[in-house]
Amino acid sequence: MMRLTAVLFFWCSILSFISCSLKQPVPGNVYRGVLADRIKGFDPSQCSDLYSHICQKQVYEPLYEYKYLARPYDIQPCLAESLPRISADGLEYTIHLRKGIFFSDDLCFPSGKGREVVARDFIYSIKRLADVRTRTTGWWLFEDKIAGLNEFRFSTRQLKTSDTADYLSDVAGLAATSDSTLVIILTKPCPYFKYILTMSYAAVIPHEAVEYYADEFLNHPVGTGPYILKEWRRGLRLVFEKNPKYVHGLYPVEGGADDSAAGLLNDAGKPLPFIDRLEYYTFTETQPMILNFLRGNLERSGIPKDNYNNLINPDKTLREEYTDQGIQFIRAEDLDLTYTTFNFKDTLLGSRRKLRQAISLAVDVDKIIDLFYNGRAIRAQGPIPPGLFGYDATFRNPYQGRDVERAKRSLAEAGFPGGRGLPEFEYLTQANTTSRQMAEKFTADMAEIGIRIKIIGVTWPEFLERLKTSKFQIAGLAWMADYPDPENFLQLLYGPNEAPGENAANYKNAEYDSLYRKITVLTDGADRLACIKRMQAIVAEDCPWIFDTHRVSESLCYSWLKNYKPHIVSPEQVKYFRIDTDQRKRMLGQ
């Protein structure tokens, strides 16, 4: 029976691919987007990856959000009525909620009618995330920050899975002084706390949905956002439709001179969203994605490495035959980092610094940039990308940059000359062509110094689960900024953030951790910069990661997609997009 199911699924997938690769009838007011892999679900407590974030933000909303057009990045009220009133000591945040915001209609509510959002819903959502039984990857955002929340988290350790925790009552640092007023009291000043309140982890959820759907809650999102999930064919397609109860979004009225010239203010002040229906298609391989885009079946697309030279001129402009089709070339600096992590829970990799240094020295990052990014990246010397406070363009990591002879000496100093005495290491990656090719390049680099690698390719959800449970030895990762502060990258190596948190390396260094705690309360300045420089030096020497690249984002979109501006920190803000349906019909000849 299992084999029959697999065979049927295979042929259904082939037929689906053939169908989707052909030019499709032009839809109405529909946005057709891309996901590079399947998502885990719609539980905000598990929103640790880009693809889940893209889908969840269509349904859920936090207190604050990023201004769509503003650069540098800044925030504005979303479910809050105004920016928080912060006490002089930086500890107390008073937040007034917008009135008249309702959860979408759902069976979890009496008579199926969504109720109004109140302040206690945010207490519920934050306390649920703090419960150890949710196994959230987002606890690091609130750990040691809100008075009484750590103590509440500790109390949930005593509970069985079936026990009920009280998420609705106040803790010392979370209080609903009225239905429309939330007070948050911090344990210490946190200059970037406002950014935390923009994240999907901080989105509001109704307790009725969690109680009604129980273990199936991750499949039944109920939020306040511009769209409602209507269809989810796992691994293939997700469909969202406009939420009729969403009435609180307006297109921005302010932007830069470039925004006005680009037509990005033509819809200023108009109610959101403009698009009636979103269809997201999963493409785990890049060739079907670009083929569908070029046939007009998608609004936007990344540029696969194997197609790059056929699409882009040497001077980094789009080839004329594609501009004639109304395709636009979009380029933006990323706040991101690609890196290869070692699992410090592995007895050998975690204890032998010289071994990690040898592996790092053997990696040919320049070749990676050439082969897999078409030159669209620079070497990463440390954890902080260009564009953030603390980035030092002059810093040179002593173990970044290919040096095979030095790698061999370091390997011998570790006690393994020529790799003798070492076991075969497992390299965890995703089960797609590009990821496999990158893993094979890593394997070839390691072979030159005598280290054997076994590639383990898995689906994206399984990849995340293995990181969360530390079931790997070496893995290739990437991190895009959640918010524009260096702490967002430095927390990836903070000891208490170990798995299931974002410190997948399970790296611990007492001095680094002490410095990290200092930078969380310091504002940008000389003292914070000195701490960051020392932290960078520590991890450069310890090599918990191989620092690979900082990438540049390049993509394609059709000119019928209006109001599109890349937003690296909060990507795919579809509620601002508009489709010129008449232009799309003309351009596609239908």
C-alpha cells in the first residue's frame, strides 16, 4: 500500500508539474507567489523560518510592523493605536490597542463569529510562547526580558502535556489594565525591544482557536491579518483569500523621492489589501520556478544560478529580450549571513578547536560565491552583515579564506594528520539540487585534507527538526535579519539560546555570553562597539561556524506587479502589492 501511494503521488506530481509549466489562463485579481520549500505550519510559536514567516504574516499580526517604504527601517503601529509610551528608565511600556479589531470568523468562536481583540490576548500569546511544552524556537526573544516571565516558564516545567496552564492571568511584567491597554515591564532596558514586538513570534492569537483545535491548531490559523487561509495542499500550494474583517490597513503616504518617482506613492492612503486572492506554489527546485515565471504563471521569481548568465548581462542589467516582455530586474542589499555550523554536542567536533579551524581553512568560499551565487555575495568574516552597527569592513578572520596547507597543519595539530583517526562526518542539508551541489563542493574541499563527509539530504521541515533536536554534526545554514540590530545575529551564538533555540551550534563561551548580555542593554556607541569587536574576535578564534557569505538579493518581477519594493527585514508584504490585471492580460496576449 505504501509503494502504491508513493507511485500515485509521483505521477500526480509529474502531471502537476507539466500542467503548471504550461502557460495558464490569466487569473483575475490574484497574486501568484513562490515558496522555496514546504512550511511547517501556522503556529506563531514555531515561526523560525522564512517560508513560515511569509505565510503566517498574511494571517497573523503583531502590535507593531515595519513602515513599508521607510529606509532606514523603522516601525509603526499595527494592532497598537500608537507607538509605546516608554518610562524614563526604559523599563515600562504602555501600549494602547486599536479598538474595533476583530479576529476572523471561525468555528472556534460562538456562532462562528470572530470577537474583538483585547489586551489580555497578548498576555495569552506571550505566556503560551513561554510555556516550555510548546517547544518554541522563539523563547530567546523574551528570555530574561519581561518581569516574571522566566518564573512562569520555569513553573511550566512541572506540568504534564495534558495539564492546563494559566495563560490569561497577569505576571509581574504583563498586565492588561483595560481591554485596550497593555503594560509590559522589562527586567532591564532593551533598546531593541520595539523590534521584537514586530515579529511573528509576538503575533496575537485567540485562546479559543488553540483550545478548539488543540494539536491541529498549527493547521487552522485564526488571526486579524489581511488574509484567511482557504486551502493548503502540503508541498504544493497554499491559497489565501481577503479577510472581510480586515479594515485597519492603509497604504503609506510618505516615502523618499525615489519612491515617488517609481510610482510607489500612487496608492497613498488607500485601504489595504488590494489583491483578492494569494496563491503560493512550492518549488523545491529552481528550474520549474523560473520556467513558470517566464511563461507568466508567477508574478515574481528569484534568479537560479544556472540561468543567471542567460538572463543578466555582464554589466548587471537585464537582457533586452526580457525587458521587452515587461520583466524588471530588482537588486537589493541583504542583511544576511550564510554559514556552516558545527554541533558542539558532538564530542569530537565540540572539543577540538584545531579540527574546526582546519575544516574552516579548507573551505573555498570564493569558489562558492562564483559557482552558487554568480558573484552575488562577499566573504563573511564574522557574524554581522554590512549595513548594521558593528560591521567592520577591515576585520579579517584568520580562519576564513582557503589555505589547504595551513588546514593540513592544523589538522595534524588536532591529532589527525592527513585525517587519519577521524570518523566520517555527516553533513546535513536540504534535499534539492542546489543544496546537494553545495554539499558536494564541501565534501570535495574536505577530501583534499583527508576528511570524509557523508551527505544527509532531508526535507525542510525535517531539516529544522534535526536542528531543533541537535541530530546532526555539520549543517549549512543562512540567517536573514529579523530586525535591524546586530544583536539579532550575535544571539545565534549565545549559550542559553542553545537548541531548540536559535543557537543550533550549542556553542557556549562564558566571556562571549557575558558580553552578549551587556550589548542587550547598551545603545549604539563606543561601549557597545567595543563589546561587539571582542565578541567577533572570540568566535573567529573558536570557529563554532565556518563564516561563508553575505549575499546580495536579486530577483525578477513583471511590471504589472505594482507597489513592489524589496524589504529585507520583513519580506513579501503582499498587502501593499497591487496587480494591474488589464496590463497583465495585454502582456500575456489574453
